[in-house]
Amino acid sequence: MPNDDFYVFGLSRYTVFNLTSIYVQEYTYKNNIIQGTFSTMAAFEGLSLVFLALLLISIVVFFIRRHDEIFQSLVFVSSICMLLCQIIAFHIVFSVTGNLNDQHFANCQSKYYCETFRGSADGYIWGPLKGLWLGLAALCVSFVNAIVCAIFKWTRYANQAEPGSKLSAVSSTSSSYRG
């Protein structure tokens, strides 16, 4: 028979809710491994946010500077770095189960939430909440962004206009006009 405790994990502490006696207790982690897992994941998500800001700034400067090749490369590199940070952060989430088991969190002893990432047994239900699904969505968006940036980087339009196109005629006219 399960007790009615409900655990919510955070970066530096976890909260225990009891549904029958309606109490809430907040605890800090007694070891650094579980906290380190969440902190490392948050660090990679933060790095991903930094690369996103760099990506957006590079895109704006790329169009202001009339398709400067340096900023085009910066857009590509920042999108790839953002994707790598998202992949690493998403994979760190799956080490939580092993860390809970290794640290004997709440006396789990290889049962319930310390054995599998998601499931139910003996009246217990465990698994990820919204954070995992938001992380998965961010990973998918980063992947699509990296593909679009790669296609954009290696197309002729991004590098230079083809001879005879309207863009090359506009650029040659504006460069020859001195006013």
C-alpha cells in the first residue's frame, strides 16, 4: 500500500506533498549528485539560451550588413552549438533515475521511481512533468533551426546572388551609384 507522498524535484531542493494529511515539507538535497544532475541540466539549458541570443543578434546584423559572410557563419555556428546544448541537457534528464537509486533517495532500494524513468506499480505513479516535454520541444525546434541554418549557409542565395538575378542587378546598380 503506497503512502500518499508526492515528490517534486527542483534545482536545489525537493518538496514532499502528502495528499491524505495535506502537509507540505521542503527539503534540500543531502547529497550533491542529484542536485548536480539538475544544476548541470539547467546550465546547458542556460548555455542554449545564450546561443539563441547570439543567433538572433547575428541574424539581425547579417541583414543590416547586407549579407556579411562572417555573420552568416556566426548564425550557423550558434545554431549548431544551441542544438548540442539541447541534446546534452535532454540526455542528462535520463540520469536522474540512476542517481536516485545510487544515492538511496527516500530508501527506494531499486524499486518504483528509482528503477524506471516512468511507470506505475502498487498504487504509485511516477514520471516526468511539463519540464521534460518543454525540453523535448526545445530540442525539436533547435534541430529544425540547425537544419534551416545549414541549408541557408550552403545555398547560393546566402553566399552571393547568381549572375543575372534581380538581386545582383540591384546590388551592382547600388554599388556603381556614387550620388
